[in-house]
Amino acid sequence: IIEKKIKSERKITYCDPEMPGYDIYEVTNTPYFDATPEKIQFKVSVKNNEFLPLKLSDVCYAVILNREHWSFISGNLEKLNEGPILSGFEKEFIIDGPDIHLLSDSRFVYLFLNGVPTSVDNVGNITQKDNFEWYFDCSFVKMESNEQINYSYEPTPVYTEKCPNCNGTGLDPETIECERCGGKGSFVNRFDGKTYKCPECNGTGIVHDVCKTCNGTGVKSYPKSQMPPATNIITWSGWVVKVNTIPSGATIKSMNSKTGQYDIQSCTTPCKIDWFCTDSISCPIIVEYNGQSVQVLPYTADGKELSSITIDFSSGKPIVKKGQKTN
């Protein structure tokens, strides 16, 4: 019986940055074939002692193991019957035996060869059967097959439990004096002179800080998945830059440090933007007006940082008044 089975293995792997609060498990499904039970295989060698070629056709084999009997018809001897065995030569072929589960703990194996051609004398009597020799080896055969391994990834919520420090309240158990009312629980309104309950401490005069163990969530998380290792680290640096143009109303494009792509700013000049750049690439500010475009870095000619840049489009051609032109 040959049965296809699946071996499944589930192990923790790197977390998905886009799925916070979840552990990620890698599930491996490996198909394999299992021969249940295994079979016995016979390797038979036949040597021709006749002076003429010997051909075995329509020959049956019988195997006896622990008094159990199996017969193998000539269909198992296709390779043997492909051609005769020349005089003095031998031929080897393989036939499959019974399943292991049909046998007991056998110690003796007998293989009988029946219906083979024999030598005869001049009057037709069968002489001693020494016209050929044969022997066999016995071995086990197991079915093996390589199949495609399937991988899948299953998100599982990170195991959490109630924070032991704050008992799930999200507040530090220790109290501190309310800064708004000075611990009095109330304050006097300077406009109407009336006394009001302090809204910060709800009139108690004391407040609780956020629990530092759970950061105010009330639960403690125990994630198993780790962040994947960084293959390429990019360090961004920058500052706020004011972009001025003559005339005003120019469009601004600047590098987005999260995507590494240029974004169009929502404001037009004059406008302040957050400018970022890296040591490996140049990230000039792109300023466009009336079909004209210019790329400018917020640096002086000698490399000093600038808090603003200015471009004059009034002549129909962009002229950088302040900043470092890159195109």
C-alpha cells in the first residue's frame, strides 16, 4: 500500500512590521510517500552451461517463506526474455516479492524455478539438470519520492496577560500630588472668585502616573517573533527649510524619508518644509513654477547649512538667489 502523507512543522519566525501585536509562525508542509509495508525484492542470476543459447520463456517462479507460497508469472520476466543467454554467460534480473506485513519472522527463504528447459538424451529422456546455474539475493525495497515543500505563514495574536504592576489599570500604584491644584483637590477661579473641584485629580488632590511596566495599556505582552535583521541601514538627516520664490506660488517637491520617493508638498511658496537627505544620495528640493524647474540644496557654496532658499522666476528662467543649484 503506497500512501501519500504530509509532514507538518510549525515554528516561530520573524514578525511582520505591518502587523503589530502578532507573532508569525512559519508552517512547513512536506509531502512524502510511504510504502506500507515494504516489499521483498529478489535479484536473480542465471548462467547458461549449455553449448547453445538458452532462452527462458513462460517460466514461473515460486517463493516459499515459512511455508507460505507465492508464484510469479512470466510477466515478471520481461527483461530476461528480451534475449537468450549465450553459452557460458549469465544474466541478472529483478523480481518483486511479497509484502513484509504478510510474513512472520522468517529465517529461511526458498526460491523455486519451474518449467525451465532441460537437457535430454538421444531417446528423449531428461538427463541431469545441470544445463544452467542460478542463485538469488534478497533485499528490502522502500518507496521514496521527492515532492514540493509548501510554506505558509500564520499570524497569531501575541500572548498577553494583565499587567502585574498596575493590576490592569494602566496607572502606577503610587500616587503623587496633583500639580494643578497643589494637592488641595480644588481651585479658586480668579474671574468669579468661586471654588471649583479640580478636574485633573477629580477633587482628590492626588494623581497616578502612567504605569511604566505596561506604558498605560494595562496588559503585558510576550512576543515571540523578532524583528527581521536589517540588510541595509539608511540614516536620514535634515532640518526645516523655508522655500521662497519670486513671484510666490511655486510648487515644491521633496524627498520622503519613509518611502525614498519625492512627494509634492501641500503648500506653495513661501512655505516651510521638513528637508531630509542621506550621505549616499543627493536629495535636492525641486521647485517648479510656470513650466520652469530647478533643483536646490539648502547649502552655501562652501557647504554651510541654510535655513531658507530663494529662487527668482521673474525673468522666465529660474535663478537661484540663495542655495546651491544642482541641475
